[in-house]
Amino acid sequence: MTSIRTRRLNLSLMPEEFLEASAAGQWIEAARILGGTIPPEWWLERDLVALRLADLRADARYQPWSLRAMMHRETKVMVGFCGFHTAPNPPYLESWATEAVEFGYTVFPGFRNKGFATEAAQGLMRWAGRQQGVKKFVVSIAAANTPSAAVARKLGFSRVGVRMDPVDGLEEIYVSEAPRAGHGWRVLSLIGAAAGRRVRRPFAASE
């Protein structure tokens, strides 16, 4: 599986066969495909799995942007998952930014407060910015999720507005601009939120 390597993690793309095994509740087969231990929290994500399977089948170009397992290299345990909600430049982001992409991350409860969310987010942004030419990034965080808001600010994101998501409730919108070589993360200030987005974000930014 194609992976993004960070200090402690491999952000491993979840192949379609892994998602199919997960959707079917085939735990042993899914763990074999992934090559590691999968915590039980993953099996609660069947709605997410079904959505991403549909995305992959609808557009093969989405594949490198899809879900990634946060695999701890030393223990070979999946500590969470992350990924982009679409390929770059989706229509629902046009009122916020061009050449942009939105991503999310979830760390399972037993592995939180260890910096894995920050590390995974940095890995995603580095890959998308340097290898794929993405200019700007968006994250949407539940209003009550203060740990994830702290992660976003640490990464240089700025809170630019709020929106009411029909599924996830009140969310705060954060935006950042990819750094130029030799520069840190610069914040892109945008106001407002696009209404009626087709894309549902089935997992929140969560430390």
C-alpha cells in the first residue's frame, strides 16, 4: 500500500479490498490486508466505509486522496485514520478557496494526547502541498472539539467562520495556505461558508 511516512506513523492508503472487508465485518481479513492490529472502534465506521467505497467506484482519481490508516510503525497498530474528503478543487470549496482540499483526522480514544493527530495532519499537508501542488487546506471541526481546534491552530490554521452541517451540527471552519519552500504555514483569511455542499464529512477532525 502507498504510504506517507512521518516520524512515528505510516499513513497507509486503505485499498478497496480492505474497505470491502471492513464493510462486511471480516475482521481477520481486514487485518491481514492492512498488515496490523485494528482497534474495535474502526468497526463502528461502516457509514464512512460505505461512503468512501462509493467515492472510489464513482471516480478512480479519488483513490490517492481517500482514507489512510494511521499505522504506528513500531507496534503495527492502527491508532486512527485520516484522509481528504475529495480530490482537490471541489465545487463546494470555491467560495472559500481555489486550489484547495479539505481533510480530516480521527485518533482512537486509547491513543489520544500523544500528538498523532498533529503528526498525521502534517504528513497529509506535506504530501498534498509538495507532491500534488495543493495550495490551500480546509478543516471543519465540531464547535465543542477544543483539542482538535488546538491542533489546527498549532498547524497555522485560522478560524474563519462557522456553519451548520445537517449531519454533524455546528462546525468551525479553519483555513490555511500551504507554505512555500523554506517558509512556515501562512494563514489565508476567508469569511463565510458555502451552503448546500454535496460532500458529507463523515469523520471529524479529532485529536
